[in-house]
Amino acid sequence: MKIAIVGHGLLTRDQAPFEDLEWQVWGLSLREFQFQQEYDVARPFDVLWECHNYKWEPDYNSFMKRNKVRFPRNNYRKLAGPEGFKSSLAYMIAEAILLMPAEIALYGFDCSVIKREEYNDQIPNIKYFMGLATGKGIKVSAPEICKLFETSTYGK
């Protein structure tokens, strides 16, 4: 099994392997629900995540009530360690780690394209979980444009 996690970033989310049944494709909340309805995707998302407690539009609320699975936040606290969780993506990667797929691929997370202050906490937190997955032998990948894999070397 492989897991593709698809975010809202327009530069890479259409590269997700919707047509490859070897992959489970996970999406984020309302925007992915709308994306799925507006575009001719090869198949619907296998899982839609909503970590917020918002009141959305009626169609989405109805959809989420019919398809809701309670998110077991307490199951992940040990995995998070001192870092905690700073984004929905961090929770999604943690869930994927617990399922031990061969690969976790990230699409639609173009964090550096638009500079937003919230990314200052989120990016290091997401990298923590990416490293945790790698340490457990899970391949973690993303399109080249994704800045989550950029590193700098001390002393250069």
C-alpha cells in the first residue's frame, strides 16, 4: 500500500496518482470535496480529513455527517513527542506512519509559494513527521517543486 496526501496547493495536487489503484488518496476538507465535485477526477478521494470544527456549507456538512469517522487524537500523542501537531498534514502523516505503507507522497503542499506566517511553525513540524516516517523505513516523496525537502547544510 502507498498513501498520497493531497493538499490545496495548485502547483502539484493534480499530479497525485488518482488513477493508480496501488495508492490510497487522502484529501483535506472542504476544498478537496469541492475539487472532487468540480473536476473530473479519476476516482474520489479514499479519505477526506477535517481536523477543524468549522461550520461549512450545507452540502459539505451533510457529506461529513454521513461519512465521518471520529479522529483519535489521543492515539497520536506518543508518536508526536514534544513536537505535538501543528497542522492537519502532521496528523495525516502520523496516521499514515501507523499504517506502515511502502510510501507516503505529498502533493499540493507548496508551502513556500505563498509566504504565510503559519508555515513558520508548520514546516518544521511536518519535517519532523517526514523524518519519523523515513526512520521507520517508509519512503517519503513529493514533486520537486515542493519546498518541504529543501535543506541547508551547516557551515556553507
